[in-house]
Amino acid sequence: MIVSEQKPFRQIFDFIRDYNDILILGCGTCMTVCMAGGENEVGVLSKQIKLAARQNNLNMNIEELTITRQCDREFFDENTAGKINGSDIVLSLGCGVGVQYIVELFPEVVVRPGVNTRFYGANISQGLWSERCAGCGECVLDKYEGICPIARCAKSLMNGPCGGSADGMCEVDTENTECAGQLLYERFKRLNKLDELMEVKPPKNWSAGRDGGPGRVAREDMMFDE
């Protein structure tokens, strides 16, 4: 899932302090799971803004709304569209995709991001998420038995670890970041495939990622004329 964290409140309040009618728009999927922008976070942030508004003698009308996804047209129903168009500013607690999609659908509306989008990650334990995918456009997990060196190695090394790891931990963060090379070694050893790990992998095809501008995926079998 996409993992984000809420921006500092001071920054959020600076975004909206010059506006009267404010819509805080939450996301019911990724942002809810990582507790950055779901219905609960929308409610808490609304209370914080109302308190700060009173303290600063500002007249603010705060609307709260959480939709299933901010990155999918079907969830912007008539009620949602009405609230967005009726606001002076939308404070989106969706990821960066959600913010940009709102701007595309409602070009006359001012939209500001309430979270910082971090990475594609997994829930490791309660309140802890860790990056697992870099969205590089050409998945190589088949070559690495399900462990991604692009996302999990600080240097995205594809042919073994560098000289900066010790006791299975990466020099970038010896307390929290496991060495991807060590993880790969243990994985291939468990599968009795260490000989395959020794094979030198070819250079990554980075053209499938950011090279050439924003990526597109088209499924003609799923398209229809609007």
C-alpha cells in the first residue's frame, strides 16, 4: 500500500488560514490503514483546526468528508463534488496521487496536501510500516526470490552487498535497516539456490520507470466510450 505521514500541524494551518470554507477530505483505503488520513484523522485534524482558529480569531467553517479512494473517479459522487465545489479550499489527506487527481477533476478548486507520501510499504508491526516496493516499472522479484534489492537496498545494488553492512544491518541505519544482500543470501540459502545467487544479474532496465515522463498503463479490453 502507499504509506504516508501527516504533515506538521503548523504547516497545515498555514495552508488554510486565509480561507473561510474548508473541506478536509480523507481517504478510506491506504491513508486509513497507515493512520495518516482516514476518517479518524480527519476528525482529529478538524478539532485541531477549529481550536487554532479560535485562538487566532479566525472565522473558519470546517467540513469533514472521507471517501473510499481519492484516486478513482467513481468515488467522487454528486455529494462529494458538491462539497468540493462549495469549498474555498480542499485539504486532502490522500496521497500525492489523490491531490493531483482532485485538481484534474475540479480545476477551479484550491487543493493542498495534508500528508507527505513516503513509499509503497507493508505493515511490519502495530504503528510501523516499511518500504517494500519502489514502483520501478519492471518487477525483478522473480530473479530475487521475492526480495526486492531496488527498494530494500539503500544503494539498489543488484549483485551482492556493498562493504558497508555489519551483522546483517545496513550502514545507512544500523539500528533499523536490514542489509538487503544479507536477506537475499539467507533466502537463497533456505531454498538451496545459492548457486543462482552467484549469477551476475544484467543491468536494470530503468526505462520502464521514470525515463520518458509519467508512465501509463492502458487496458483496451477494459476501456469504453464515455
